[in-house]
Amino acid sequence: MVPETRTTICLDKLAKKMRAEGQTNVYGPNELRAFKDRFSAKEILTTWARPFVMFATEPIVLFCSLLSGFSDALIFTFLEAYTPVYKQWNFTTQQMALTFVP
């Protein structure tokens, strides 16, 4: 199995170019195999599960994820608080929209 790397992609492009120039028996490493034949189910599952394993076993990944979630929640809460605050000062919809400009 040839992994899809920059080198194999370049070889595929080179083979395609050579075929366009008249050499008919030149193929790149990934051109003759279907997509489902390039990757096994185990390989896809391993790649998909890796972030979850890191989340559970690496403390820095856990803390950075929690920090990112907390900061996103603060930003969302701040943006959602515009409407009730400005409504008590009788701002119109257009005036409230202008508060997002800065």
C-alpha cells in the first residue's frame, strides 16, 4: 500500500503529463487503484480515533480544549447580550446592528 503523500501526488501528475506527451504505458502509484482500495477500514478508524485518544491521555490537549470551549462560550454570551442591553436604552434594530461594526 502506497500512502498518499506529496511525492506520490507529484508522480501521478508527472505520469499524466507523460501520457499527454505520447507515452502510453506510464502510470503513477495511485492511478490504478480505487479509493476504497487505498485505505483499509482499520486505518480510517485509527485516524478518526486518534484525536479522542489524545484528548483522554494527554493533559495539555484536554486543558487546551477546555480553554477553547470556555473562550468560545464567553464570546457567544457576550454577543448574545447585545440585544437585551441595548433594548433597555430603546435602540432600534439598525442602531443595534451598528454596534457590531467596531
